[in-house]
Amino acid sequence: MAQHNYDVLIIGSGAAGLTAALNLADTRRVAVLAKGGLSDGSTAWAQGGIAAVLEPGDTFESHIEDTMIAGAGLNDRKTVEFVVEHAPAAIERLAELGVPFNPTDGEGHDRWHLTREGGHSHRRIVHVDDATGSAVQRALEKAAHAHPNISLITDMVAIDLVTGRHAVRYSGDGRVRGVYALHRTTGHVALFTARATILATGGAGRVYQYSTAPRGASGDGIAMAWRAGCRVSNMEFNQFHPTCLYNLEVKNFLITEAMRGEGGLLKLPTNGHRFMPDFDPRAELAPRDVVARAIDHEIKRLGLDYVHLDISHKPADFIEHHFPTIYAKLLTLGIDITKQPIPVVPAMHYTCGGVMIDRDGRTDLPGLYAAGEVTQSGLHGANRLASNSLLECFVFGEAAAKHIEAHWDELPPPDPIRAWDESRVRDSDEDIVVQHNWREIRRFMWDYVGIVRTTKRLERALHRANLLQQEVEDYYGNYRITPDLIELRNLVVVATLIVRSALRRTESRGLHYTLDFPETKARAVDTILIP
């Protein structure tokens, strides 16, 4: 088995992982593991932008309040203040790396065009057309490739975190020493060790049937941290993006929030009725959970497959200028958005809960840090405010790097670790089991643990998740691992954590809406699961 030792190991090559790597690489040898290609994570998919207080008249206090209101009071105020106050500097650093934010004609603070999205009281979202994430990912990758101390290693599927249980001399100290990972093409397991490990593995969107997340968003970091002994929090809060393109050929194509910010209207395909004002005075600019529930309500009430999002009342050149990527993509599908409405459905979009961290990015286990969507940092609370997600990646990627650097002498070098043992397993002749169970999880999660929940549905989901977990662990113990089996094993863990968290919350708050407990309690309390 190949063994590789670095100063710092980062699992995940999106905004959080590459930010951490660039902040460490001047003094440390850093390895960044990507599950597939470097750009395969969620960062490159982000259309909207990054929220920061940049215009005169806007204030930190206002951004903090908007975040707290969206999060239904469950946010940790100190964390929200920390992230919001670090936002403008994060934008500056991205601009220095060459991210070409859309400019305005103005001087001074008006360097960039700022857009507004649901839940924000000001225009404060910097963007690169409607493809901000991809521009950010390109700039970060370019800087990482250019740095001699950063090794970018693709096609490595992380299996499990390495702790004292895997050491040649057993230790129960819980310290994380690295990771075992499977090379996607050779099928061999390698060991990566380091003084510090940072989880930047993203969310768990693929646990649902309809999702805007990339194929690899199977909650790997959350599941690995849980198995190693980290607490996991607020997993019941799954953000469903209200407007994912409804198309049987094209999966996961998101229609950005900014389209509603710039005047897009939601209408019933049956009679063209604009329905959002029936649900909320903020209409199309209400927070995502309100909009997603309204669409879900109308689809179920009328037996529809989708509703319409219509911006065709705006001038054609305005639409083409503001939404070039979406305009071009939909044109290839025969939809001209300057003249026609877009069929949309809600889809699982963002995991608000995750591995618990502090403001230094530290998890419960020594030597293990985390940043981005894999975490529950206290920023998002019960619902993430639009365009706060990339921001969290930059701020916590840097915070984790700074803490590692400041406490380097307290991080011991890893002790000798046992090699991965494959002597007692055989090749599977039943890959159909993996495929079937993958489909089953995503289906029951969508049907029973979706936008609107009931206790009975959640109990059914938990029963199925427990059965599947036994089946998958049995399968995992007997057969040679594959990337699909690793992801299935993690998906089952994450599905179980989501359902257990949802059953614990006997109220409706933010993204967790249950017909059995429609009221919101006076006190906001995090759901914390302990391994």
C-alpha cells in the first residue's frame, strides 16, 4: 500500500479546500485530495455570487440581521458577526487572485456590480455574470497549480479518517492522523498522513432524488467524521432550491435566485396566475424555504409536474446581458427565455447542518478541522441566506489555516499507521445491490423527508434507513470496495442522521416544516447528535 506524508492534508478541492491550501502553502507542504477532477465539486456550479457589505448605505449590522432572520434565530450570532466582518477582505483577496467580478461604471466603492437576492435588504452580491462559482474555482485552481508547496491529487475517494485506532500502537486519543483513500482508476487504497487534516468535502445533496448538487455530493466528510467520533448538528435543515429546471434529459440545472431578484415571476402553467403574493408579502423575494414550500404546495394541490418562472416581460438585451449562461443553455433545449417561461421544480440544494466546528474551524477531534458545507459553524442556522455559502468557505478555509499555523508546534507528527487490509474480501458479483440501494435511499428521502414532513413519514424513513444500514455494512465487510460502495455507505449514514435529527425537532423552524408541529417554539435550540 502506498503511503504519503504531508504537513497538512486537505480533503476536497473546492472553495474551502483551496482557500485553506493557499493560506498554508507558504510555510507548509500541503496535499489537496479531489474525489474526481479538481473542479467537480459544488463551487464550480454556484451561479449566484458572494454576499459582502460593499456599498455605501449598507452595514455589517444589516447583513448580520438578514442572516439571522433567514436562519430563524438558530444562528450563532458571534459566528455570523465573524463571517460578515471578514467578507469584504475575502472579496478583495479573490479580486487579487484575478476573479473578474462584474464591474460598474462608478468609482470608489462602486467598483463592482452588486445584485440583490431573496432575504437581503440591500444589493450586496458580487458576481461574475451568472457563473460566479466557476470563475472563483478557476482562479483558485490557477493559484494552487502555481504554488510549489501544493500537491493537487485527483481521483482519490476518501474512505475513512485515520485515528489512533488505526495506529500500529493502538491509541484511543481520537487524534486524526490522515485518511485512507481509494484511487478511482487503479482500485488501490493509499494512506495519506499529516499533522493536521481539513475536511472540505461539501454537502450531502445526493441523498435526495432531485438535487442541484454534483454527483459526488454524498456527505462523505460528515459520515467519516461521525464514524471517527465527531458530533454532528442540525442535519434536519436541508435547503431546497425553489427553481431547478424541470427537464427529463438535463439533470440538476439550477435557475439562479438572481433571476427573481431581477424581476422573474412565478406563475401557474395552467392559467398564468402569479401565486407568490398569495403566500408572502415579499412574493418572489421571500426566503428560499417560503418559496420552495409555496411551489411544492401548488404542485401537490394541482397535480402539476412543475410551475413557470417567467422573466420574458423584461427587455431581451437585459435578459441576455444578466443571464448569459442560462439564456444560452436553455436555448439549446428549445426554450427562449426572452419570450417563454421556464418550467421549474424545487430540488435539494444545500446541507445547512454538518460537522460541528468552532470559529477556528476545529472539530471535536484533535488534528481535524473542517470548512464549508460539510460543517455546522453556526452561520446558517435553520436556513442559509442566499450567497452566504461561498463566503463561509473563504472565511473558514482561512480561519482553519491560521489556527494550524499558530499552533503548529502542538500538532505532533503522525505515528506509524497499519496498512489497509484487503486479504479477507472478494470482488462483488452483485453491483446491482449497490445501485438498487442508492436509488431506494434517494427515493424514500424525497418522499418521506422532503419539503413538508410528518412524524409518521419520518418514522417510516428511519425504519428503512436502519435496514439499509445493516445491509450496506454487511456488504462492505465482505466485498472489495469501489467508489460507488464508499458513497453508498456514506449516504446511508447521512440519511439516518437527517431523519434522526428531524424526528428530534418537535416544531417547525426554517427549513424543517412538519405538519404535526406547525408552530415555532419560543427558544431556538440546535439539534446535536453524539456518536
